[in-house]
Amino acid sequence: MSLRRIMQRLKKDEELAEEIESHLAHEEDANAARGLGADEARRRARVRFGNARATRERVWLDRSFPWIENLWRDLRFAWRSLRKTPAFAVIAILVIAVGIGVNTAVFSVINTVLLKPLTYPDPQALVELVNVTPQGNFGGASIPKFNTWLQQKKIFQQVAAYDFGGAGMNLTGGDQPQQVQGIHVSAGYFALFGAPVAAGRTFTQEEDSPHGGNVVVLSYGLWKSRFGGNPKIVGSNIQVDGQPYLVVGVIGRGFVTDTPADLWVPYQFDLASQDMANYFTVAARLKPGVTISQANAQLRLAADQYRRMYGADSLPPQGGFAVQSLQESMIGDTRFSLLVLLGAVGFVLLIACANVANLLLARAAARKRELATRAALGAGRRQIVRQLLTESLTLSLCGGVLGLLLGYVGVRLLLRINPGDIPRLGENGSAVTLDVHVLLFTLGISILTGILFGLAPAISASRPNLAMVLNENSSRSGLGFRSGKLRSILVIFEMALTLVLLIGAALLIRTFFKLQAVDPGFTTKNILTMAMSVDGDRFQKTAPVAQIIRDGRDRVMAVPGVVDVGVTNCLPMLGGFGMTFDVVGRPHANSPFTGGAGFHSTSWSYFETFKIPLIRGRLFTRQDDGSAPGVAIINEAMAKQYWPKGDPLTDRIQIGVGAGPAFAEPPRQIIGIVGDTHDGGPNRDPEPIMYIPLAQMPDLETALNSRVAPLWWVVRTRVDPYALRVPITAALQQASGGLPVAHIRSMEEIEARSIASQRFNMILLIIFGSAGLLMAMIGVYGVMSYSVQQRTQELGVRMALGAQTWKLRNLVIGQGMMLSGLGVVLGIGGAFAVTRFLASFLFGVKTWDPVAFIAAPLILCLVALFAVWIPARRATRVDPMTALRIE
Amino acid sequence: MVLKRPLENGEILQGTLDLLILRTLVMGPAHGHTIAQVIEHTSENALEVEQGSLYPALHRLEDRGWLASEWGVSENNRKAKFYKLTAKGRRELSAATGRWHRMTRAIGLILGDSIESTGK
């Protein structure tokens, strides 16, 4: 009760006291008028009125009664009556807890990923700059674009560039070299994201200019772990990639970026550069009052300016620039899949509600005499409904508390299953926490659930036919037809919802197996991969990199058990680079080049290591190095797409047309065609890819490559690849002069990761479907065993009259399966309507996949059959004599 | 607004007191003492208003919005709280009067018919 109400009541009580005084005075006057002495008049008035304090208390209580007292009485009563049927209470609370638990778990993920604002100051003003193309908006920026955007001072307060992945850097100069996540940033980065500075400062504009010197800013975590939190670290030098770097500052603890970083180094862009390669991300902070659409209008003008500056070829006519909310950029299309999951758990909750409503109806049937007696003693319908609702709310709130626990534990378990690439979850889902939003959500659905499953049974129980119920002499008959029908409808409803979940799960299971069955185009068996960062001055030219590749391969090949060793800058299924190319001598329509394709640089032994088949021509050899003429290999998809007729092996291609000076090189002869690989994951068609030898890259390209991508070592072994991890990494360190390797994984792990999100969704829907199935089973069992109990007498009579036991059994089974059948029909209809939301999750399976639409109903019917079997057998065991004697 | 207690639900005396208070106030605003006296006099002293019930009833009726009150000066030149009927109270009075007449008629019928009906 609020303080205001109490104050109000105190005031009213005072007024009443005054009123009583006034009454007594009038009574005294009247007595005096009748000739009584003053004292006597006063005494009689008091006697006649009685106890004034009691009157005031009564008014006070009258005012408090309905709110507190009634609720308290109802709660106590609910508690007592639930304690009388502990089995019912426990089952109901468990069912609700499961329903609320899965909802809490999924909601806490949604809360973290979709709802929580970014942890940076004033996050609404943060935007990502994207390229507008007819195919959609894509992130990624080049120096000329960054330069253009930096000049948009009318709309942006700050603009900053940063790596979206990063090649990794090597901290040397200790006992143990360590590969760390180093992110290149432009000087404005820390101010843009409001990063707190724990010590020192961030980069100056001069330090972020060409030849600005080797400077570094450390993260709080690295400062603590590697440098023991030494405050003198600022101003001293550390060894990064074998070079001394001056530490200018340490960033405070609370600063967390989505790609976690251990240290930051400045890009030192030459803003006059014409380098067209997109290899970093740009974000900006809008000026106060500037909306996204205003910014986009300004950026349309900026695109024209950009074209004038860098030439008509620099940006296609339909292309342009735009901003989108940084949070939206990070969430991407995760929103939809999370909402689908929320829908699925909503189904689970509805099934749970139907189930508990069913239990409540059964319980109400057992309590009908109690309720009828209460009604006969004068309890109004409203009171009975209120009492029953208090009971169901007590249940649902108990279930909610337990569900909160379940959800909290459940979400940890869920995130153990690799959820694929859901952003913003933090390390191992550490960002997912119980906050006030989750608590409010759980409280809200608990109350809603209590009303949802409690209302129908309460209303139905509140109108018993008093005379009929009270006159019955046994507990044989139920609440009558209406309640029986209601229970059947609830079971049908449960069945239908469960079937929708099961069909969804079946579709995802089919998808998963189809995905697993896809031949990726390369072997994943016994392959170990690891990343070696070759960032640093030593690797600005191609020759030293090629040297490490040769030496490393020789040393690793010497490890017993190793079959082959390859090197690449793009590991399959981990994403890669793309590049434009031009077929020499082929006329083009209105584009300056023939097309675009994936662009991988590999060692000569790469294809044999991965067992990527050669279709025609030859593979790279050790001799295809910087001194030999340029060569390229293309995959079948590229041959098919760009050489529908004609032989690619007779053509030369110019790679990187218009991509800037880093890619300036003579055309390359196509020497071979290799098989396709599913690089974007098994659910994507193979894309055109061109391969060049790492040893033949132009120096500038190698320098660029070393900054943005590590060298991936790929080792095929005869034995379990992890068993050779230690000798392989040791051999590579020797060959590279001490460079560490990181991200050691088997190719099977990487393949599993590429379908992790499909696996995650599948497992979740299987869990939800099974929960629904279990509840539907309980539901149909409950209704049928109740119905058998109701009909004991009828069954006894039938048996006495000579009915065969199998006929009685089939009678019950038929009735139960009738309910299931109706549920199946409704569920199939519902699934047809709903599975289209799953379309984007499916692969190789139609949303109306007949296997799923036949298998799932079959499973449901089998489970239902199992559930009605027990009551059906009970029906055949009815002893006619007992049954008749019950009466 | 949650009803404090169902009206038709037993406690005839209380319900009747409410009715009598409403009826008394048709004549115009009055304070508690006057209301009690009017009821007693009008009923030729057959009904005695239990004073401990009068004020709870007045406050209850006011909480329901059937009465409104204000402080004023009584005929004896004393401060007193005057109650008057609201429009809602007037409607309730006519409804309650109707209910009362139906009930007394029904009871009358039963009491009057009791001898004849045993003959059937």
C-alpha cells in the first residue's frame, strides 16, 4: 500500500473522530433540552454512543479490508489448498517452470544482443559507414573513402577507421613470444568510442601520419597479464613483431570492443593515397541533432564529390555511401533468427499453459463439492474466481521463480553449444546476464501465464450446478460435459502446437544432415591449421615470406606422421578476399573489367594438402616464384561463369584492375582449373575463385596482406593431427626465427563451426519440441485416464453384458487418438502457415518437406498412443462387480 | 472499484441501514446525529439506530460515491459534517427501494401462502 493512501486514511480517521465528537455534542444538547444536568447529559450521550474507538477501528478496517486482507486470506487459502495436493502442485510448478525457463533463457539472449544499448557513451549517435550497392549495403572502406568521409564535418563529430579482424601481432622480447590481437585504428578511434584512458594518452594526429613512428596503446587486460600492471610501462618500449614500439597509453578496464583487442597501433594512412582496396571499417559519431536520413542526404553529395576526385570508375553509377546505426550493423540478420527462437519458446509456454489448465480442470472436478459448498454458503462467483485465480497465480509465480533459475542455468548450457556467430554475446556468452529487464520479463510472463491457464478453469468451476453437485453421493461424475469438452479442446490445442514445433525441428534436422552431406570440395580429415602473423618490417617484401614458407614446409615435412604442408592467406570457410580481374584481350561492355572473384594466395603444395582435385592443366610448382612468369589457377565455378565457351587455359588475366598500385603487375597466364570448394560454408554455392602463388605476389601486395591476414599453415597428417601439434609448432618457430603460431584448430572443427548456427537452431528446436511432446503426452494421458475413471460404471456394465476386453480397450484408444488426430490436422495446418518463417534457415529442404510433415505427425501419434495405452488397459481391468457397487 | 461486500449477500440489517440513510437524505443534507434521530422518529421509534454502525455506514456510502459530505454549522451552532445524496446515490436509492419491495413482497407471499401450499 502506498504512503499516500496511508496518509489519506489517517486524515479521514481524524475527521471521523471529530465527527463523533460533534455527534456526542448534539446528543448532549438534546439530553440537556430534555432537562438533564450537564454531567448526566454528557454521560448518557457517551453511553448511548458506545465505544467511539471501536467505531473508528471498524471504519479503518472497512477501508483496508478488500486490498490487503482479502489478498492475504486468499493467498493463505491457496497455499493450504495447494499443500493438500502436493503432487499436483509439484507437477504444475515444474511444467510452468520449464515453460518460463526456456522463455527466460531465450529472452536473456535477446536482451543482450538486441535490446541492450552499446556500452559506449551516447550509443544512438554511433553509425557505421557503408557502401550502397544494388545488392544491398556493405561495410568496408578504402583510404580514399575514409578521406572523403573525414571531410563531412557538417554531419559527423568524429570519424574513425579500425580493422574488422586483424592479422594478429607477435609480442616478442620476452621469454615466450606471444601472438596477440592487435587492431589498427586511426587517431580518432578512442574519442569516437569514448574509451577511458587508464594511463598515458592515445595517439596524436602526428603519430597517425605516415612515418609517425612505432607507437602502441595497450589494453587493460594485456597491461595486467603481460606487464604486471607496471605503471612505468607508459613511455617505455616493448617489442612488437621484433620492432621496438613506444607505449603511449593504457586503456581503462571497462572498454570492450566486439572484436576484442589486446593492443592498438595507428594506421598511419597517407590520406592522399589512391589505393582502392577496401580493408577496414569506418564508424562515425553523428553531430547532435543530425538524423540518419540527414546524414545520408549529405553522403549522396559526398559520393558525387568522391567520383569527381577519384574518377568515374571509382564508384559505380548506382553506388553510393550511407550510414546505418552501429548497433543495427552489429546485430545484422541475427534479429530475425532470435525472434524465430522467441516464437518457438512462446509455443512451449502456450503448451505448458494448456497443460496446467488441464490439470487445474481435473483438480477442479475433484474439488467441485468444496466449491459448491462454498457457493451455497454464500461465496459469490466473483469470489470463487478470485480464489481460484489466486491459486493459479501462486502456482505460476512459484513456477516463475523456479523458471528464472532454470533459465539462468539453461542459458549457460545453451551457450555451451556453439551458437554460431551471434554478435555481442561476449566471451563464452559472458555478456548474457540477468538484469532488471529479464527479471521484469519473467515476472510479466509469470503473471500472464497464471491468468492464462487459470482463467478458463476458474470460470468453468465457478458455475457448478449446485443442486446436482451437492446431491451426488460420490465423486464419480465430473464437472459435466462442459469441462470435459474444454479439456479435450486444450489437449487438441497442445497437440497442434507440439506438432508445429516438431515439424520445425524435423525441418532443421533434415537441413543439418543435408549440410553435413555436402562435399566441401576438399578434405577435412586429419588436417591441422594454424595462423602465423607475419606483420612487421621483415615481411614487407615477398621474398622473405616465400623463404619462411619454403623453410617451414621443409621442416614440418620432416616431422614423422606429416603427409603434406600447404600455406594460404584465406582458409576455406573462414571468409576471404575478393578482387576484380580482366581477361586480357576480351572486349567489355560498360565495365572497366571482366568481373570479380575470390582471390587466394597459396603455396604450391596447397592443393595436394587439401586434396583439391586438378581438373585440367597443371598445379603450381616450387618453381613458380618471383623469378618465373606470373601464373594463376582458377576453379570450375570461375571457368563456367566467365568462359561459357572457349578455353581459359589459353587466356591471361589481369588481377586487381583499378585496385590501386599495390596490385600493379603484368597479366598472369591461367595454367590450371581445380575443383570447387564450398568456401562460404556448405549452404552456399561455390563461388568463382582465382589462386596465385604466394611467392609471386607483388611486394606491395605482400605488405598489405601481411597487415590484414596471417599466413595459414595447413598440415595433413597420417595420424590424429592434434598429436603432432607440438613438433609442428616447434618446427615452424625454428623456420621463422621465433614467430609464434595461434588459432590451432583441426579443419573438422572449422567445418563444424561453419554449420554451428544451424546446429544450434536445430538443437534448440529439438529441445523445445521434446518439451512440448512430453507435455502433450501428459495432457492426453490425463484426459484419457480421467475419462476412463469417469466411465468406470459404464465400462463395468458393458463388461457385465459381455463386451470383449479388446473392444473396450479400442474404445478408449479410439477416443484418445481422435483427439490426437484433430490435433494433428490443426497442427499440420498451423505448420504450413508458420514454417515459411524458417525458410531462411533451411538448406536443401522445402518448407513443406514431405518427410518432415509425415515423420513428425507419426512421432506425435506414436507418443499419444503410448500415453492412451495405460488408461486403455485400465479400462479392460475394470471389475464389473466393483464398478457397479460404486454407486 | 472492488465492492467491499456483495450487497444482497445476507446482512440484511446493514443493507437496510444503508437504504434508510439514503432515504433520509432525500429530504436534504443532514449530519449524522440528525440522520439517526430522523430514522428513529420516522419509524415511530421502532428502529433504533446502533450508533456504532451509523458512522461506518456513512463512510462506506461516501466511499462508494453515493454520498458527499462537507463540514458546516448545525442548527445548534456546532460544527458538524453534513452528508448529502449524490446523483449516483439517488439511482442506488431507487434501485435498492425496488429490491426491498420485491423482497418484502416475496417474503409476504411465502408467509401468506404457507398454509395453502401444504394442502397441495
